[in-house]
Amino acid sequence: MNKPLILVVEDDAPIRNLMITILKTNDYRYLVASSGEAAILEASSHNPDIVLLDLGLPDLDGVQVIRKIRSWSNMPIIVISARSEDADKIEALDAGADDYLIKPFSVEELLARIRVTQRRLSYMTSEMLAVNSVFVNGKLRIDYAGGCAYLDGQELHLTPIEYKLLCLLSKNVGKVLTHTFITQNIWGRSWDKDIASLRVFMATLRKKLEAEPDSPQYIQTHIGVGYRMMKVE
């Protein structure tokens, strides 16, 4: 089982360093953020597998961070907070958190929560691969296993980048994907020239996919933010 990429969101330096040490010792890959805005940026840029989130951040409340992430992603979020009241737990879980761990926590319990989340991720991924090897949205059909896409029964002749873009959007149908998230997934980085290239590739993809590119049915542009594949009945 591959180790997940974990985003640690904690503004208290000693606790943050402890969590980093725990992850390093157990060979987990990790990212770090010490504020809510930084957490949202890291989450959108790198799409971590798991988020370990403190609620008492200097700029945003952690519940706001959960809601922001949930507006475009289902990545697992484990809250790690000193807030022990039931009302705090309920608010975080209702906002979209997957688990809630109260400080102070033991190393063993933190690792156990991560392992449980990792197993759930692995199970969900295998289930999705088994069930969703073919994606259908309106007249669009993507055969992930075959590496082909069809529109109204006719095969679309796509470049490798266009196909990767189409697959990325389809696997997140209904969600707004930021420019940074897309370029990180397509090119493994996010530079200004990559965003300019993204716009070019998206334009060519639309010409092949949309009957009227100026009135798109499948791919919606969110100006200054990114793109979303819309669900077509």
C-alpha cells in the first residue's frame, strides 16, 4: 500500500514539529501549512490524500477551511483540535470533516486514524476502478481502460494532453478544478506558462467536444479560477 501525501495544518510550532516527526519516522510524505489560507492553497495545488487540520488557526477558523475544501474536493479531513465540546465536534463533522481527534493525542492513536483513513481510501479507489471503468455524461463516453473517448458514438481524436485533461475533469465532474490543481496534475508543476498552455489545450479540446464552443455544454470556465465539467442529462 503506497503511503499517502498528508497535509499538516497547524499553527502551533511545537505540535506541528511533533506531527512532522511522527510522519517522517513512519515514512509518510507530507506538506505543511500554518494558516487557513495557506492550507487552502496547498490543498488546491497538491491535492493531498489526507488533511490533518487544527481548528484554531490565526486567519480562518478550521471549520471555514473544511467548507472551502469541500466546495471542490472530497479529500479526507481529520480534525486535530483542543476543542473537546460536542458542539465543536458536530460543527466540524457537519461541515465535512471525516474524523475528529482531540489534543493531546498519542502517537499511536494518530497513526491508527491515518491507517484507517488510508484503508478507506484504498477501498474506495478499488471500488471506483471496478465500477467506473467507463464514464458516461450525456453523449460523451470515456473508456478509461481503453484510453478512448467518444462523442455521440464517434471516437474523438484527442492529443495525449487533451485526453488527460478530459479524464481529469470527468473524474471530478461537477467540481471546479483550479488552474493550479489542473496544471499540477497534467504537467507536475504550476508556472504561468503552464496556465497559458492550459487555456490553449482547453480551447482545442472544446472545439472537438462542444457543438458550440462559445456556448459550452460540457466544460464550464470559471474566470480567474479554473474549469468544471458539468453533468449533462
